Amino acid sequence: MEGEEVTDYKKVTDPETLEAIKDNYPKFLLSKDAFTQNRYGIIHKNVFEWLIEK
């Protein structure tokens, strides 16, 4: 539905959600977690460190 608010935080941050997208574009998962882990081509980064890199 257009304009529908996402209320389940897990749906947004769960790597399996990104794994389901079958394309060749890079996928990034930004979070506030101190420990990050790359998995199946999904690049997981700490959002604050990512902002400093730019």
C-alpha cells in the first residue's frame, strides 16, 4: 500500500529480506550495531562509521 508505515523493525533489518532480491546490484545494511558482518554479498556497516567515510 502506498504510504504504508513499516512497523516491524525486523523486516527492514533482516539480511534474509535483502537476500530475497535477486539482482546484481550491491546491497548495504546500515545499522547502529558496533559489530558488523558481511553475508552473501550484503555489506553490513555501522551507519556512523559509514558517514565518516564519506
